[in-house]
Amino acid sequence: MPILDSSIKAARQNKVRNARRLPFKTSMKTHVRRIRDLVKEGKIDEAIKALPAANKAIDTAAKKKIIHKKNAANKKSLLSRLVNVKKK
């Protein structure tokens, strides 16, 4: 438990910030999972159509500093590579 007033306020701020950022992280994870499931099921065309939405969710998370910009680039690259390899 925080004892100092400043640490109490910091804990309160962390709780609010976490609640504000959580929907973006959840959305990103959902889009990534959806593409991976579609590829696993063999629905490559649907995965290709879902890729722009996933990229947008990843970019939004990076912009809001939920994930690092290089982590976002890696995620986008891996998804694109996954879809393109299965397409061939």
C-alpha cells in the first residue's frame, strides 16, 4: 500500500490510465488472434481482408504508447508474412 500522498496519487493515476488504455490493447489482441485463427482454418482470403483492420489496431496501440513502435512493426511484419506464406 502506498503511504506517501504522491504515491497514492500515482497509484490512482495508474489505475485511470490503465482503464483508458485497456480497450486499445484488447482490440489489437483480438484482431491479431482473428487473423491467426483464419489462417489456421485455411481462410486466407478472409485473413487478407482482415489485415488492414489489424494493422490499424496495432498502429493505434503504438501511437498511444501501449506497445513500442518497433514491437508494432514486428507484429505487422509477422502477420503479413503469415498471410503471404499461406497464400502461396
